[in-house]
Amino acid sequence: RRWAELVPESSWSPAVGASKMKVKMLSRNPDNYVRETKLDLQRVPRNYDPTLHPFEVPREYVRALNATKLERVFAKPFLASLDGHRDGVNCLAKHPKNLATILSGACDGEVRIWNLTQRNCIRTIQAHEGFVRGICTRFCGTSFFTVGDDKTVKQWKMDGPGYGEEEEPLHTILGKTVYTGIDHHWKEAVFATCGQQVDIWDEQRTNPICSMTWGFDSISSVKFNPVETFLLGSCASDRNIVLYDMRQATPLKKVILDMRTNTICWNPMEAFIFTAANEDYNLYTFDMRALDTPVMVHMDHVSAVLDVDYSPTGKEFVSASFDKSIRIFPVDKSRSREVYHTKRMQHVICVKWTSDSKYIMCGSDEMNIRLWKANASEKLGVLTSREKAAKDYNQKLKEKFQHYPHIKRIARHRHLPKSIYSQIQEQRIMKEARRRKEVNRIKHSKPGSVPIVSEKKKHIVAVVK
């Protein structure tokens, strides 16, 4: 500008025939770089040309390594223990409308309603004589149903009795046999019970609408499909998993496994997918359209798996086992990403994933209900925008470098109780011995005479339609 002011315009105009020179200029509006308040961060222009950042990957690797280490440092998943039951907790149920309310049934016939935010029991009901075998809530959340060893099905109000009123059920159905499980329809006033057979009930009637059976053994669990609500599945003690269609009032098909399945759980996002908790220490994820081969075999427990429940996102599920631990599995992985245990926790009988996908509850033999974080190192409470940005950035870094050996080792490392650790080593030796024997048998046999069976198909005996 000063040069233009000093030299007359006629003297710096281009000569006739001379070419014009183009000059590249940086043009930035200074207003874009002025902070509104002194607390704002100073904006810095960034050039993303990789040649200008030669140490970007090593720097990001170090950040990913630190993020992985800090995740393990802050992994404190245990939140609270709800004590008050005088016998082992046998079943759990979630309130469909209220995140803070859960229901639990014990082996002495007692049902308790808990408030998770206050972490205390708000109501106690002596519901049955003997075990409470099953508990489920109505889809609207106004009432809940229980079944027990006294051959009764009872419906109770979710709200407690008024002043001066006695604690009594709304309805009581007296059955002929012991009911071992119950589940409510997701949209209609219909529920299903299981025992010697699967019964479908209308809430207004004292006799079942229809009864379905396929085989002669007792049925331990029945579950309605949350997506295709007219489908339901059950598992029996004769190693069957049977699928039913409520509209036809007939069984559809069944799959027979090597060992007994304790319970099943449907994926809340994919209508045809369900996961079965088996006595052979494994969980099997099936697609009901092709039952001859499971989609995935989930192997990590060292004792019978007693219960399973899906996350509301449908991407993970949690399993409870006789080996005194609970594990979280991604649906598409055969190994668990997390294992939770405490010194006092005994055989875990039931487990539930809360409806906001943040917490896990489990009930065990020693009369306690435990509350865990679904993500062990997650910070509870309100996060600032900078904390959220840092968390997302660290998560992306961990995903980017997850297969690097050092980071992979730190991320996978878990402390286990000595009993579980020694059983894992023992089972590894047994599995390797079986594999070696199979390889030798194939090697010393006539080619083609010994069939090679995949791990997925090994445990399926038959599919009957």
C-alpha cells in the first residue's frame, strides 16, 4: 500500500506487450480468528497435507497406547449391591416404562420391587410358597405377573396397596402342574407360561387360549419375540429349542443340541436372531431360518451358562454362569469383551441389561442383586463438550490401532479368579488333546472316510420341522 501511494499510478501500469504477472495471496478475515470470550480456544488453521506431518502416526500410536492404558486404569464396573432378600435371587424383570424400577423374585417366594436411583427396596410381597420361578411385567407397566412352585399364576398391581388395604393379587390362576417360566406379549393382553407344556393365556380368562407341546419333558423357559411378536421360543430339558407361532397355535420347528439349553433371548433389533445359553459352557446365536448351523458359537465360560439378555442396541448380550461370573459378548464375536466378578459373588442365576443400555443387573445365589456399568471405564454423570470430544477421539484412536500387538495385549488383559483361570488352562489342554486326536485319526484313515466337522456344526444333533 505504501509503495502504491509513493509511486504514481501511470508509472507502474504494465508496458505495452508485457505479460501480466499473477500473484497468489492468502486472504483471511481476522474476525474469524477473534475469540468471543477469553475462555474460548484460539482457532488455529490446520493443513492436512500428510507430507507436512511426518510424525503423525507415531504420535497417534502413543496417544492410542495411553488411551488404552487409561481405560484399564479407570475400569471400575461395580456400582452397587442391593441386599435384602433372605434367599437366592432366582429371576429379574425390568419395568417397561421406568428405568429406575426393577423387580426380583427369590427362592423363598418373596418378590421385591427396587428403585435403582435410591438403591433401596420400595416394596416387598410374599407372592408364592416355594420358589418364584418366573416374573414378567405387562407391556404398559401397570401390573406384573409371577409364577411359582405352588402351581399358581398371579397378577399384581405395580403400585402398592392404598392406606388400610391388604397386599393381594389382582388375579390368581390355579394350574394343574408347576409353572417354570412366564413371559408377556409385547403389544397385547396375552402372556405365555411353560411347565409340562407351553400355554398361551388371555388376561381376562382363567383357562389357556391354547396349549402347545412337542415332546414329553418339562420346559424351562419361554420367550416372546420383541419384533415379530406372534413368535415365541422355548427350551426343554430334553435338549430341544422349539419355536412356535401363536397365530397357528402349533410348533414350527425345533433344533436338538448336544446338551440342555437353559434359556434363550431374542435380539431386539433383528427379528430372526436369538441366542441360547447352554449347559456345555457355550452360547449359540441362531438364525431361526437356518437352524442346522448356528451363526456364532460364543466360548469363554468355564461352567454352565444359566441366563442371557440382549442390550437394547442388539449389538451385544450379557450372560450369567454357574462359574460365578458374568460376561459381555459382541454378537459377531466368539470371545467375550468383558468379564465381571467379585469375591463374594456366587453362582449367577439371572441377568438383565437395562433399557438405556448403560447398566447390567445380576442376581446370584448369595441373595444379592449387583449393578454394573456396561462399559467398565465409562465416566458417569454429565460430560462437557470437550470431554465428549476427547472420549470420541480416544475411541477412534483405539479402533485405528486395535490390532497392534502391544495395544491388543493391554486391551485384552483381565484379572480372573484363580478357580476360573485354572479351569481355562485345563480346558485348553483338553481341547488341544481332542484336536490332536482328530488330526491323527484323519491322517491315519482312508481319505474321505473321516468327515471334517466344523466347530459350529459339532453341537447340533438334528433339526426337526
